[in-house]
Amino acid sequence: MAKKDGGDIGPALAGLVAGIAAQYAMRKALNFTWARVTGEEPPTDVDSPDISLGRALSWAVMAGVSTEVARVLAVRATRAKLLGAGPEELDV
């Protein structure tokens, strides 16, 4: 997270907190959206044989991709804001 040359730990910690918050918010939004679209609660145990393979894979892909995208965007925006660098200047 922090630069190896003794960079400031503050932006790294702020990025971590922003990433966790973004993942939490995205997961809540996904749970709500899944319930509204399908009329069922999202699967909690995708390994269960009671859940169809298609439903389990759909949830896993949707949840995995969207929460990771939200985390990456939140971390990059936070670090750019704190470091005063644009996205093209942040070679992480």
C-alpha cells in the first residue's frame, strides 16, 4: 500500500477504509437489487446443492465483479484526492 521508499501511510490507510466502505455499500445495493429483480433473497451459501448452478454463478460473478470495481474506484479516487495526483499519475 505505502510506497517502499518511506511514503506516507495516511493515503494507504484512507484508501483501505474507502475500499472497505465501498465494498460494504455495493454489497448492500446488490442485495437490494437482487431481491427486487428476482423476488428472492440473494444466495448466502452458493455451495449449497439447493441453489441452482446458474443462480449461484450469476450471484458470484455479479457480486465479485461489482464489489471489486467499487473498491478499486474508491481506493484510486481517495488516493488521488489525498496525494493531489490524477489517475494517470498514480502508477500503483
